[in-house]
Amino acid sequence: MKHAIGLLELNSLAAGVLAADTMVKTAAVDLLQATIMCPGKYIILVAGDVSAVQSAVAAGQAGFAANIISSLVLANVHPDVFPALRGAVAATAMGALGLIEAFSVAAAIQAADAAAKAAVVQLLEIRLARGMGGKAFVLFTGDVGAVTVAVAAGASQAEAEGMLAGTAVIANPDARVWEQVL
């Protein structure tokens, strides 16, 4: 069972591919993403039990320290984070819409986890840095009170890292907005 997420963000595509290979060979982790992100970065996202994720991230950091922009090991991740990272969540209800925008992938993942733990909301998507100049954002829905609490919790997490770019709570989004967002 996946309990942790590990992330490395590197400034070199070649080093990123090598680091991904090193990480998955070091520990029993699932490779969730290993891909190019804007602007010219490489992101490696792994999941697994806490010790395996810690080992994989440590191996990536040790072998490619000169190329590391940021890293993250997040233990006890809310289970809704995993499908939201894949963008594979269909909204079960169209309530209020919450959005947290972050300047980094790591900050968005941490914000999503904090939001999901703070209130009863449905994480819809954690969109990572593609075509957004390295930014990332989190979308979720629920009743307006829960969404407001979740946005505040996630924003607080991102702001503590100095990575909060913006937030929004829309109490009753128009159907056309839902269509475009989803």
C-alpha cells in the first residue's frame, strides 16, 4: 500500500532520466511520473511505503546533487492524492470549486494533501507544471464551507514554503466553467 510520495525536480533532462533509473533500482517504489516539465526541468515522482520512498529519494539526491532544484518526501499521504495526480477523478457532485495555485510541483502536492486532510472535499486533479511555466495547481469540490476550509489549509501549507501563487473559491460555478475546468 502506498503511504508516501517522493519527488525530485532537476535542472537537467539527462540527469533526470538517470536519476529516475537510479531511484527505481534502489527501492521498491512505483514510478508515478518521470517527465519533462516547463521550463526545461525534469520531475520524478515515486510512491510506496515511507522507507522505500526515503531510500529512493536519497539515492537520487546523492547521485545528482548538482542538478537538484527541489526534493520532497511526504509521508502518510491522503489516499485521494494518488488518483488526483493521475487526473483520473470524475466529480461525483458539482459543489463549490476550490483551486490552489503554487509556484512548484512539490508545493502543490503538499497543498493538496493538506486540503484533503482538513475538510471533506473531493480532490479532482493535481495538475503539474506542464505548459504553466513550472507552476502547478490543485482542483477540488465539496460544499462551500468545506472547500473554504480546504483552500485555507492548502494555501497555508504552500505559503509556509513561500510557494503560494493564488487561490480561488467559487461557491456555485457556472456549468460552462465546470466544463472547461474538467
